[in-house]
Amino acid sequence: MAVANQSTSHTKLACDWLEAYFAGAALPEVTLALTGTDFQMKVWRALQDIPSGQTVTYGQLAKLLDCKSAQAIGGAIGKNPVSLIVPCHRVLGADGGLTGYAGGVERKAWLLKHEERG
């Protein structure tokens, strides 16, 4: 029964986070138990440091993380299992254009516009 209660608790926390995000309210604190390679984890932590309403490029992230390949950064971002909570939509192409987003570029544009209002 503890598993069901834990699952319910996690689901409620996720729902609370999503409701707050879409309402433009302060986000509840969440602790994520992500599983990935050391490199992926490093990239995902960096994504969580990008403030709402701001963006960086794949190249800027590569430089920040001392990685020689913006493509490697993109590969790690593409493996992000929680793409809204770990905000990969805040990463843009070198020219500032909207590129690659698992939910579709139109959703990426919508999320960035939503964050401008917050």
C-alpha cells in the first residue's frame, strides 16, 4: 500500500507544479530522481539553472559546461525525461531560432511566450 500512497503523492506534486507553472505562480519545490549518464545529468542540472523567461543557445551551454560539441549538448537535452520541469524549451539554436523540441516547435514557442508573461 505504501507504493500506492507514494505514487499518489508524486502525482499530486506533479499536478501542483503544473498548475502553478501554467498559472504563472511560484513553483513548488520538487526533488527529481532522474537517471542518466554523468554527462546527461550535468546538462540537465544546467537546464534547471536557466531562469523562466530567459534562453540560452546550445553553444552557450556547451561553453558553460566545457563541452566542445553543441550537438552533444543537444543529444543530452533530447534524452531529458521531464522536458517541462527540466526546461529544455529554453535552449535555442545558434541564430536564436527555435529548434528541436520533443513536444514540437510550436509548443516550444508557446511555452517561451507563456514565460514572457510570468
